[in-house]
Amino acid sequence: MISLDLHRKTHEEALHLVDIFIKQHLHELPLEIITGNSERMQSIVKEVTDTYGLRCGVMNHFNLGTLIINEQL
């Protein structure tokens, strides 16, 4: 699975990087985005995925700092 790590990125950088990452890999779903435990960073990822009509959720309940991006059901 292709991944993007947002550690040490500003919120502004993250918004731009997530958008580019999804555009580049839209046909390679699922994608993994590592946000850490920042609620704001996770919110940024969810905002961008919503604009593409994609589903975004945590990897699992043991790793809440990684989001998986999939197609909508």
C-alpha cells in the first residue's frame, strides 16, 4: 500500500501534500496516510478525501494515527 507520512509537516503543507498525493495515486487505492494523533491533521485529510468522494477511516483501533483512504461504497 502506498503511504504518505505527515509527521513534521505544517497543517498548510499537509493540505497541499494530501491533495497532490491523492491526485497522483487515485487509481491505486487503498492509500495510507500517517497523521499521528493530531486531530487537526486527521481533519485535514478527511476534508480533502471528502472533496474526492472517498472514504477515510482509521487503520485499526490500535493505530489511530494512520488513516486508510478507499473508494466510497
